[in-house]
Amino acid sequence: MPLRDHFHPPVDLIASWEGFHGQWPANIVQHLRKKLPAGYSCEPRVHSGAQVEIDVAAFEKDDPPSFYQPAGGGVATAAAWAPAVPSVAVETTLPDIDEYEVRIFDAKRGRRLVAAIEIVSPANKDRPEHRTAFVAKCAALLRQGVAVSIVDLVTVRHFNLYAELLAAGGHADTTLGDPPPPLYAASCRLAKKNKRILLEAWSHGMAVGRPLPTLPLWLATGLVVPLDLEPSYEQACDDLGIA
């Protein structure tokens, strides 16, 4: 089924973009839980305010599955799924910034953040400082070894935050064209290969009226599952009565 425009009639007369953006992360979690291997869990997080943040986080539990180190040195994948060749694989050093924050974790549960799915909101794109903050957040997660997926359905702000994330490190994704599309989905991770740190990214331009893509969701160096956006998107639309 095709991507809808959630910011203009007729869709925004049925359900607001805030309602859809609040519903979709929960549906992503429902579908993603069926694909995650033992030892991993995920949960949605929605924070509305001056700077709207909507994401889905994947965590590694204390009891990792035994197939992390496959026999023969192969790459462990969940459900025998492997991603395509990256759109970008460049040696990079992501810019570092001052961070003043407090993070509190439940030590009794021993969870470690391994991946985050960021669903872009209009507030993330409306001002230069907001775009900078979003890019800085994604860069900070990547530096911490967290794989980051960015999904942008916002039709009323024509910026590409994934392209700005690459540009912050002095790189570009030429597969998206020039200028890059304002609707897109991308997965990024830092990978160590031959003593080099590479930023690997898988990107897809999106358009209203076309299906949503499947992204690789990296849980560990050799462990990846498919993040199929289409089923959860359709479920969220159906839950809200969007035809």
C-alpha cells in the first residue's frame, strides 16, 4: 500500500499527524518483536514539546542468544535475512559536541541500548537549531555504538536530516540525488573494518503514493534483522481509520 500525505487533506481531516506519529511507533514495536532474536526487546518513546522526539529503541538483555558467534566465522543474522550493499560506506570521524545531560538506567534489568528508530516530526525540521539538535542526537548515538534508523514522512518541511547527518562528517549520499528528497528512510551504523571506522548507511528516497522500504536494523556487528516499515505503517493507518 502507498505512503499517504499526513499533513494535508484528505488524510489530515481523518487523523492528525500527531495522532499518527503517536500510533506508529507502537505498531512498529508490535511487528519488530516478532523478528527480534532471544535476548532483545524494544519499546516506543514519544515526547511532545518544543522539540518533539519520537523513536523506537531496541535493547539487548543480559541473556544473549548462543548464535552470536556462528560456527566457521560467518555472519549471524536473524531469520537468515541479509541487507543489500550499503548506499554509503566511508571512513569518517563524526563531529563531537558538548553534551550536558543525565541518563539514568535501570541497572537491575541490565539493558544496553543497541539501536534506535527515529521518526522525524515537523519540529525536527522547522528551524536550523532543531535540525542541528536532531543531527547531533543521531551522531551521539552512533558514536556510542548504537545503530540509527531515520524515517521521515514530513511533507511540509523540505529538508533531509539524513543528508545533514552525513554532511556533518563531510560526506554525501549520491544515490539519493541532488538535492536529496525530503521524504526518505535510512539506516546508519559505525563499523570497524581493517582498523578503520566506517560509517555505513542504507538509504531510500520515498514519495507519496509509493510503498515504504525495508531497512536493515543492526543489533550487533554480525546480527541484523529486517525493519519492514510497510506492515506497521498500514496497521497504524488502519487503526486510525485512514483508508
